[in-house]
Amino acid sequence: MREWWVQVGLLAVPLLAAYLHIPPPQLSPALHSWKSSGKFFTYKGLRIFYQDSMGVVGSPEIVVLLHGFPTSSYDWYKIWEGLTLRFHRVIALDFLGFGFSDKPRPHHYSIFEQASIVEALLRHLGLQNRRINLLSHDYGDIVAQELLYRYKQNRSGRLTIKSLCLSNGGIFPETHRPLLLQKLLKDGGMLSPILTRLMNFFVFSRGLTPVFGPYTRPSESELWDMWAGIRNNDGNLVIDSLLQYINQRKKFRRRWVGALASVSIPIHFIYGPLDPVNPYPEFLELYRKTLPRSTVSILDDHISHYPQLEDPMGFLNAYMGFINSF
């Protein structure tokens, strides 16, 4: 009789082969509507998805939303309508490698390239000379820091930033606590391609759910929407490449934290304090010490890493309070 592990291996081979050819899940009606209402522009031969909604007539205000890892611009859907009641233009994009944007592989994904894509989008929309309010979350916070650094350098063709609001992003490498799966994929070497191909909805949902608060966790349908965005264009196969931003953040800490500390524009931070990725109180203490001029909104103590999804009204009220303060 063959060894048991040989039998298991023989059974696993066809199952694995079948899985690797499973197409991504169908888009839910809501996610399909989000895609249908958006547009694409081309950056160096790559298609980038974005949303651009007209809001208040006569207002000069523009807000650009920068989403987090590993999701997409759809993270903002719960506060989108509320933003259109305050701003003339509400704009969001899926970063390269995320959501409905292209996901080339192999590719050297970097925060620098994502910042350049944001700049290219605003040139595409004819807004390169307008003052922009940035609202960011997680991975988007790091992109916002690079945009802020470029603004500080006063380089021609760069964004003119009017204000910046960050939320639950690991802007300090020393207080950031990546998830186990992120660590494995970031440093997995030859193992990473295998892990990304084996990733499925069960692994994804089990990994993401703990970063939400106990009373504000996403429904199964919401998790499927997130997973559909990742699986679109085989995005699960580039997650390990995207995660190199964690190493980039350590390498360029002085550049990006220095940009936050040295500019004079209004800066605000909206914080879900139950966040295991940017834990309380270590993160908040360092933030206030490093950026004493920044204001902070702390949401209810059960709100965690995705505050705009977990407490959209509290998040929107905090952001409007900041925007109306200057």
C-alpha cells in the first residue's frame, strides 16, 4: 500500500490544477454598477480605473481619494454620496495592481509609480493646476506622503495640495504590525508565487476579517465584493509584488515622515483605535509626538482598520469637521 502522503498528493494534483483555472467570481450588481459608472485612462500603456463624480455646483473644492491595501476605490462607496454634497468633484482611482486597473506581472510595483499615476490622472482630467484635497487610507496614506514630498519640493507639474486627511495607515514602520499572511508573502521568496496561486476566498476572508471591529465586520457579500476586486485581472498573483511597499516604507521613512512633519498645509488623521495593524496607544502617541500641529479624530473604541466602511457616518462627520475648519 502506498504511503498516505503519496495518495494525498495524487488527489491534490488534479484539485490544484482545477483551482488554478477557476475564473474570478462574478461581480455583484453593486460592484458591477461601480465599474460601469467609472472610466479608464492609460498610463504608459496600462489601463487605470477611476471614478469622477460631479457634486456641488459652484464649489471650487476637489477631493481625491486614495484607497488601501489590498482592496480598491470601492472602499469609499459608503461615503461617496456624502462627499458629493460638499465637493464639486469627487475623484478616486484603483491603483495599478488593484481593483479594475491593470495588474501587470512581472512588474516592479512602487509607491513612487502610484504617486505618478495620481498626478497623471489629474493631468488627464485637466486638474493639474487646481488645489486638491487628499483623503487617504492605509496604503493610500503612503502614496499621499510621497505626493506631499513632491509638493514640498515645489517641482513643476506636481500636485498643489490644499489639505491632507489620513486614516489608519502605517505611516510609521516602527508601529506597523502587518498580518501574518502579509509577512509570508512579502518575504516568501520562491514560496510567494505558490502562496498567491493557492489563495482563495476562505483564506482571504479569514485573513481580512480580524482587522475589522467585532461589531462592524463585513458581511459575506461585502467580502465577496472585495475578493472579486482582487481576483479581477488575476490580482491575487501580484499581491506579493504589491507588498514590497512595506520594505519601501522602511527604506524611505525619512523622506515620507519628514514630508508630513515639514509642510504647513492642514493635516488631519481619522483613527479607528481598535486597529491591530496600527495599534493604540503606540501609534497615536508617536503620531502626536511627530506631528504636533496635526489634528486627530478618534472614532468609537470598537472601530478598527477600515473606519470608512465600519463607521461611515462617523468618518464623514470627522472629515467634514476638518474640511470646514480652515
